[in-house]
Amino acid sequence: MFVVKIPLINGNGISDGCEKAGNSILEKIQEINCNEQGYPINKNLIDLEEIHVDNKNIENSNELIYKNSLEIIEEKPRTIFLGGDHSISYSIGRAFLDNCRKNQDKPCLIVFDSCPNCLSLNYVKEKFPNNKNWLRGLIEVGFPSQNILLVGVRNMNKEELIFLKENNIRIISMNQLLDDIGDTCDIIMEFSNGKNLYLSLDISVVDPSFAPATCSKEPGGLSSREFIYLIHRLNKVKNLRVIDLVEVNVEEDKKHEAITTKLGAKILAEFL
């Protein structure tokens, strides 16, 4: 597995601390000897790279993420990007979309998150979307909304609800997901059939009782066990090309014995 750290934060202060997640998750993975599938984790075989961003220059950092991600996606069969906050997904998503267009592949984006990230963009103040509107920005640059699936969303405002309906973006609610998690996982996997898949994992999809150190603490989320089950299933999708794992706030996690960071490391281990 090719692993790329992207310590970008663009959350107007609310995501400060997420820039340290990549290093901290990789430190915690040293404590994991094998994943739950029984495969030993040889840390020395992790192919690791970092995109060196400047959080004081969001514009240049996003262009750097796009350029490097495009090269990586063209060269590697599967890559996991470690944020950072969810704003990294905008430029990774642009690169993924352009790669699919180049190869005449159908792009698919499945997002696990507590929020839809579709607030209005203020291009007067921001040239690039932040961690609360990155998905809207990606749709506005041409990502086909009918190929986007949101899973686990449980808080959205009226503006986002209207935007999602107008763009026919499909949502799998927590109630639907937990009504029969096995069958619903089949539906999620079927959604990506015949398309190249980008899987975006915001740790806030997990209930804050299991992952307290994140920006959007929304009650009623997945348990860590349920999330790991979904990861096991989705990891079997042959056309899974890109994964990102975002919104682990290392600074806040110091108050919680690093439980959120440890979950991030466990999720990474299941993909290795």
C-alpha cells in the first residue's frame, strides 16, 4: 500500500491539530502486529511519502496536492492519503476525476462522514474550499453528482439539504445502514460497480463515544466495530483506487488517551 501524508488544515481554526494526524497514526501503527485479517503488518514495507504543504498558503498547497496526487494516482494501483482535515479531499478528488477522464473511466466517490460538507463557497474570501464545503466545490468543478454516495450523514442545514436534493446526491442514513448492515454494505459496494472508486473516510462518522477527537462531534454514529466491519468489506472492492482518512485531531486526542488516533491506525492497518 502506498501511503501519503498531507498535513493540510483549512477549517478556519476548528481543525487545528489535524495536521499532526499522519505522523501520529503511523506512530500508533507500530503497536499493531497484525490486522484483523491475520496479515502481519510489516511497517518497513509501507511505501511512504509526504506532500509538504504550507498551511499559511492554502492556494499553493492545494495546487501542490493536486499535482502530486495526479502523478501518484497515475502510477499507483491503490493509495491511502492521511490528512489533515477534510479539505484535502477537494484537490485529491480533482486529480482522481481528471485521471478517470483521461482513461475514460467512470469516477465514483463514497464518503463516510457525519456532515455533508456542502455549505456555500465564498470565492471572494476563499479561492479553495475548506473542510465544510469541499464536496460542493468538487461537484462545481464537474464531479458527477450521481456517482456520489454519502454514508452516515446525520447533521445538515437547510441549505445543504436543498443542494443535495437538487443534485440528486444519494444518502444512506444511519438508520438505513444499521437496519441491516450486511445488506446495506452490499448496496454501498454495488454503487461502485463498473466505476473507479475513491473512498473518503472522515473519522466523525464514528460516534464520539468511540472517536471523540474530531471536529464534528455528532451523536448517533457508528461504533468502531461497525466501522471496521465496513472497512473489511469495502477493502475487497477491486476497483478501489484512492482512500483518504481525515479529521483526526491529535491535539484534542491527548485528553482521550489517543483513542481516536489509535482507531485511525487500526483503520490504516486493515488496508495494508
